[in-house]
Amino acid sequence: MRAFRPVTWRERLVCLFFPARCLACGKAVRPERLFCPACAAALPKEPILRAFPLEGAEAGRLTVASSLLYEKGFRHTLHRLKFQEERALAGPIGQMMAQTAQALGIPFDGVTWVPMSPKKLQRRGYNQSQLLARSV
């Protein structure tokens, strides 16, 4: 997985006042970096794949791909996106998700999200899944 992303001049300007942070540990990093050097060295070399059994008449398996495990610092980063209104995290996380799909060679025509209940959407003010899907 690449630890870099393309950055616009606008994003660079914003980072002068609000530094970019490593998606795993939260340390300040250059705007084009997704991870600090220490976390980048510990990244999995390949996407993480898990297969889940399906029940029913044509029981099979559902294979799910992930960029990172939902643990430690990355779990905290996802919680910041979801519960602490750090919507700007959707951009770099979405780019990382797109890199994972590209690494697997998965062709796709579009990306969608799971809608939230109107009550939850009103309380939170945004749908983090929608933000991630738009970024991917």
C-alpha cells in the first residue's frame, strides 16, 4: 500500500494552519503523506482479505478486503471521523480505500454508501459512509 497521496495547493495551504496527521498514530506529517515513517514501515504489504461464510440455499463465501485492521491508532482515527466531526479525514481514508481496490485489480463503475436513519443523520449532521464513498 502506498503511504502517499496527491495533494492540492489548497490542501497544502490549510496544512499550514492545521497540520496533516498520520492516520495510524496521529503525529504531524507532510500533507502528501498518509502515515509517519514509523507507521508506514509497519503497514501490511498487501490488502487484508477475510472470507465469511454465507448461509442459505447457495451457501458460499463473501470475501472482504481492507486496507488496515480496525485496531490501535487507526481505530481511533475512524472514531474521529465518525464521532468527532473530523470530516476532512474522509479524503485520505477514501484515497487509501481506492488504493486497496486498485491493488486487488477490482474493476468498479461506482461506489455507494449505506444510508443512515434520518434521526441519526440529524443528530450527527453527516454520513461518514457517504463522505468515504465520495472520496473513493
